Amino acid sequence: MLTPSALEALQASFAANFDLRAEVGASLSIWHGDTEICSLHSGFRDRARSVVWDKHTIAPVWSATKGPAAATALLALHDSGLTPERPIGDLWPELARGQLARYPIAALLSHQCGLAALDTEAPVQDHEAVVAALHDQIPKWFPGEGHGYHPRTFGFLAEEIVRRACGLSLGQLWRTRIAEPLALDFWIGLPESEDHRVAEMLTPRPGIDPASQEFYRALGQPDSLTAAAFASPRGLAAVGEINHPATRRLALAGFGGIGSASALARFYAMLAAGGRANGQQILPEPVCRWAATPLSDGIDKVLLVPTTFTAGFMKQAPSFPPGTFGHPGAGGSHALADPARRLGFAYVMNQMERSVFPTEKALTLIRAALA
């Protein structure tokens, strides 16, 4: 639980994001078990600052989608009697012309299989075209040769794992098995009925976070692996495109999730509690172990900083205190689980920043919450 002084520090840090750090609209949520112990909302949903951001506001969270997507893929494997240790070829023999067939599915989910960038152009809106490109792709590296973040292709890898394991789309399985039992306002493929609640995402302000300068230098070099990874598959490169209703329907499991801070924090609190919530076992215990167990670490070939990944979640990176795991989203959103404290944390906002990892807007809140 949070002490009165910790709650006071959280409130002060949250207010400072607006007073000192140019936040426009945001929510902070922290859950302990089945109880939301901190819920803060402020600012505006739109650039014109005409629509108030409140507890019903939902927003695109970019790569913070990967946590829910990874949990859904792990659930699909479990339901099908598979484990992440099973060879990729048992589920998806065509991938990378069979060159990855003998490696474990866990390597695929922990960014070790060298499929971060595609040599064949495929539109991000066309799942089948991207899968065909993945089939043709010669891996940039193989498991045992390091790891590198798959910013865009990860979602298609997770989606295809779910489809092959259980015959449903990832967004469908997420809603029916995880989101609806927990009453989570979080979608991977937003229905039109929820459009009226969505915050407008705002283009990053000038200036680059010092910790991200090497990454942005590489991103600006057209022939770099970093640039190729963040452009594969192609399309939806501009921030403003995420605001289009058609984009919200795409169910992009790597970066297309839309939801509330409360939903993400509740999801991570459930993971922190070993998959239990409301007296039910929402996720099987093995899924929670797979989500928390480190699989790859070292200097990330794409992000160019030290990272550690489990089967789909980040565990050690600049914005993760020891023992926690979760996933940040481009521009500043962040969510994580702290099993030792049985806490779930999430910060969701709309004024993006030029940083590969969350900056002080989220980090000051994490430090106050986990002090």
C-alpha cells in the first residue's frame, strides 16, 4: 500500500508534470491487488485544450500495448498445451524460411530472432502481407547472437502466434479472456462506440532526452538497423495518423492499443498477484512466470542501450526499478508490475516526447510510488 507521504509525493509530481514539464492531458493509476489506491487525472484531451481529460478518457499507448499482447500470446500457447520452450517450428514452420524452426518460441517473444526489420516492403495495415514478408525474411541475427527490440514486427509475431495456437485474433482473445473479466477499458482494435472517449495524441515537442541521443542519431541514419526496425512494416509513421478512426480499428498488437491508465495498472496488478484478481485465476500461473522470467539481456541491437526482455515484457531497462517488469510506450506512456509489492502502475498521456524511454514525467511518479 501507499503511505500518506507517498500519496502526497505522487500528487505533487503529477501536478509538476503540468506546471513544469508541459504535459497537456494525463492519468496516473496504481492498483494494489483488487483495489485502485491512486487515481489522478488532469488536463485536456485535445490540442485546443477545449475538452477536459477525465477518468473516462482513453488514449493510444503505442508500445505499452506489447504487455497485454504478450500476455495474450502466452495465454494462447498455454491453452493449446504449448510452452515458450517448444520449438517455433511446432507452431509456425514457415517463419523465416524455416531457419528459426529449431529455436524456442520464447526466443521469438524476447526479441532474439533477428526479425526486427523487413527487407520486403509490406504495409502495416495488411497482416497477411507482413506475415508473407516474415516468411521470406532472412534473420538479421539468430538466438545466441544477442537481441534487438522489434518495435513493429513484434505485434505481428504475437498476433500470428495467437491465430495459429487458438484460431482467434489477438484482440478477440484479449477482450474475452483478460479485459472483460477484469472490466478493463483497453482495446487492441477499438470499436467505433468508444471513439468519443479517445484523447488526441500530440506531436513531440522540440528537443531530445539526453539518454536517447545515440538512439536518435541511429534513427536518423537510413542504412541503420534502428531506422529499418522502426520503419518495418511501412506506414503510420506520423504521430497524427494514430488519431484517425480507421487506424484505431487496425488491432495492431505491437503499438495500436488504446485504453486508460486504470486499465493498464489493473492488468499489471493482476500479473503481480500471480494472475489472480477478484477471487479468480484470470491468467494461469505459468503465464505469469513466463512474463517475469528474463530471457535476453545486454546491449540492445536496435535501442543501443542495455535491456532485458522476458517473453514479451521489459524487465531491466532505464525506466524499470529492480524486480519490476512491464512495457513503455513511445513518447511517455508507461506501465509495469511490481510483484514484491503486488502493485500495478500506469501513466498514460497525450503530449509525446522525443525519448526512447519514459522521461521524468513517468520516472518521478515511479520513484514516489515504489519508494
